[in-house]
Amino acid sequence: MQYNFRNDCFWNAIPAWENIGREAFFDYKWQLKNSIHSLDRIVSLLSDIVDPIFLADIRSGLEKSAMNIRITPYLFSQIDWSEPYHDPLRKQYLPLESEMRAPHPWSDDDSLAEKQNGKGSLIVHRYPDKVLFLPITVCPVYCMYCTRSRLVGGSTKTKEKDMYGPKPKNWTEAFHYLRDNEDIEDVVISGGDLYQISAKHIELIGKSLLDIPNIRRVRFATKGLAVLPMKVLGDHDWTNAISNVVEYGREKDKQVFLHTHFNHPKEITEWTREALSLLFKKGIIVRNQSVLLAGVNDTPEIMKTLIKYLSYMGVQPYYIYLHDMVPYSEHLRTSLKTAVYIEKSIRGSTAGFNTPTIVCDLLMGGGKRQICSYEYYDELSGISLWKSPNLDPDKIFFHCDPLDELSKEGREIWCDKKKLDAHKDLLIQKINQ
């Protein structure tokens, strides 16, 4: 099937950009220079085309958000400003107080226990042969559902953060740790976002890792393809750096991948296709990881379309994550039941190798588990119980549905600590019988 992706001058609908031509808008440097960082800038761009009540809603939302605003003009102008409350892109990047919910009682700003599994300041070592390397905490855009909102997105009224940019001197300690732990074969480079790392530093990181004998696989993570595809096409040094690392790995019989992050078909344009085509021609394997978000992509139809689009462009749909239990994004979380339904609905709709695995990354470091592999799921309280034998065979891990998706009876359990503790103990007994 042939797909025709969006290729019109959609940004001209924004009054301030109505005279911006295609060549100027396509310039990644123009995009970065004109990225939206403040509510005042949003007001100046939208005051003539959206209701002032909506702008006030954003202002109030920012007061309660764990993330600041950072969004590219490319992304900003794809939002349907005639229906901003319902737009799937707006929901991901611009908070509204009217949508927000109180954090879940068991939510945590380090819900995956990355600090607990930290080795030094930049390495998270949870799985036996895989580590997460976090060389920066800066991104080209700030997602309201970010699992590392404790580190990324700048300090807000709800959260003080200690962000850091690329500091190569600090990376040496991480490289030594990987060399000294010979069981480690797989390194994921995230943060933060690869788009914010220079070509020189990409090659430094990639080749340093590939020079470590025990490292067999390197994965670079970036959301950039979804929010600024013109960088791949226009920043030749950056794109060639990725290509050089891939080729360097190939010469050593080692694998290098690029992981990206599309959540909705609307994020894909003709520029996306061109960027991915260039990477494909350079032999760079791209995988996609989505997050299941309420009101954004929590239907089988949307996910099937996204999977088809990605597969068409040579991207492997790799993972769909159940939203982590981080504070201040409760309104974007979905239930486990929804995730299981979507898994059943997409399974068999296309080739198995192009069917993403839906996973739950468990509270307090249980790691990723396939969505149907829970030990017990209590829909009344929304509590699911899981085991992770390779990480801690004796421990029970948990995940919880959003409270507003529970029945009145289910929500009442969470209002009484004694009742909640008793209910939790009962659930544990069920899987220990």
C-alpha cells in the first residue's frame, strides 16, 4: 500500500509564520532558534486564533507540571488549534490544569528505581548484561509524560532538578565500569536525547563503547525523528557520525541501533519519510518505542495505523510501554486492561516482526515485563502483581491503574490505609497459594 504523508505548508496557519517559506522552515537551525520555551511566546503565537480560556488553562497547568515547555515550530504548527483540547500532539507537550489529576498514591518520581540501580552518576545497571548510560539530561522537546521528569525539563514550581549537558570528562568513569564488568554486553545511550549531543561526541561515545571487548550492542535513543526530522537531513555531520559509528561496529561484528519515539500517526510527515529514507540508505537500523497515552493513542485503530506507517518507512515497531507511575502525568496514564486489549487487537494485524511488544516497566525496579505476564490483576483496586525472576526471584512487584478508572468501590479502598493494606495482603496470598 502507498501512503501519502503530509507535505503542505501547515505552519502558515500560525499568523506569525504565514510568510515563512518551505526552505526557511525546513532549516533545522531555524527550528531550534525559534523553538517555543515560554507561555508568553505561546500567547504571542496563538492569541488571535485560540480562546483566552485555553491559554489560561495552560498557564495554570504549568504551575502544577513537573516539566517546562520546549517544543519545535515543526511540532507546534501540526497541532490543530481549532480543537486544541483534543489534539494528540498538544496533549503530549502542553499541560492543561483542567486535565490534570492528583498523583497516584504509589507514584514516584523515580518509579523505576534508577537511583537504586545506579552505578556512579551516569550508569543504571538493572539487567545482568545491559546498562543504561545517561550522558546528558537535555532534550529538543519536553514531554509532559517523561519518566525522567526528576532530571529532564528544567526546574519547575513542583520540582527542583539538577540537569547536565555533555561532559566528556565524566564519561570516562562510565567506560571504566563497563570494561570492568565483563557480563555487560548491551548499552542503551539515553538521557536526555541524542539530538543534543554533537557529532564529535557521538563518535567518541560510540567508538569508545565498541572498543570495549565485552560490549556487543549499542543503542542510541532519540525522539528527534518525531519532532525535528530536518536535523537528520540538514545536519550532515551529526547524521554521518551515527553512520560512522554503525560502520565502526559492523567492522567489529557488533550491532548499533537507533531507537526513536513516535506515539501517533500525526507525528509523521513527508519530511519524516525523507529522514528515515536517508538513514535506511545508510544502513542504520531504526526501532520505535511508543508510550501508551490516554486520549492520544489508546485505541487499536491508532496503534495499527502507527505500526503500518512505521513499517512502511523501514522502522521496526519495537515496544509500546504502559505509562510509568510518575507524578503530574496521571491524566495520561491508561489501565492495564486497556493495554491488554490493545495487545490482543494488534496481534495478527501484520507480520510478527513488525508487531511491537507491549510492556509494563514495573514499580521500584522490577524491569520490563510483557503486558500479559502478570501473576494477578485485581481490576477492583487496579493493582497488578508481577514477578521478575532474573532480577529478584523472591520479590513481588506492582503496577496500578489510574484511580479515576476505578469504580467507586475500588477508589474507596485507596481512601483507607488499613483497608488498602489488608486488600494488598489478600492479593499477595492469592499468588502465593
